Amino acid sequence: MSSEQKPTPDRAPAEPRPARLTAAAALAGVEGLALAALGVYLLVMGLLGDPDSPRQAETGGLTLLALAALPLVAARGLLLCRRWSRGPALITQLMAVPVVWTLVDTGGALVAAGVALAVAAATVLVLLINPTATRALGIGVTDA
């Protein structure tokens, strides 16, 4: 058995995690936490508040809590340099596009939230397609 750690399909080579990958993980984690916070808020308001439609608020809250799992799991995988984590992180950013459109189209104070989400999603996309990040995740690495 050699002392050199070889990459496995799930784990990238043993190298330090680049700052770009850490930044992408942090942004994905913040997105996941924001979704979870909004989900908890909607759920609590549906149960204890006086919304127009309690069932809709509760369902929306549970849906957001379920959706929050994807970026949170992806962020953890990125921090651990797991190869599989790039896909869920990219999908999360692409799913943000219609949300951004809706927020900006709504107008008012939601425009700022839409712009912030657009900037975060674009930043994570750029960070994850960067060659440094793909190498750290073991994507495109071949054994010679």
C-alpha cells in the first residue's frame, strides 16, 4: 500500500482547499440558511399568525425548508472537497434564476433582494467553474 493518497470517485486529491472553493461553499451555505430562515418564518406564521391562507403558508414553509437542504448539503460537500457537491451547488444557482426574475419583476424592496441573489448566484457559478476549484474537487483529474 503506498503512502500517497489516491483520489477516489467521492473524494478529491489530498490538497489544500482553495479560497475560491471556500468562498463558493460559504455563499451556498448562506443561501441555504436564508431559505431555511424564510421557511421557518412562513411555517411559524402559518401556524401561529393570521395569514390569508394558513395552509399555503405552512406548505410554502415546509417546501422552503426542504429546498434549503440542497445548498446546505452542497456547501458541506464543497468544504470537504467532495466531487459530487459541485453538481448540487450548480443546480442551486441555476434554480435561483427564476427566483431572481420574480423578485425583480415584483418591484419595490424585493428588487434589492433579487439583485443580491443574482450577484450571489453568479459569483458561485464563476467560482465553481474555475479550474482551481475543479482541480481541488478532482474533476478532470486523470491518473497517469
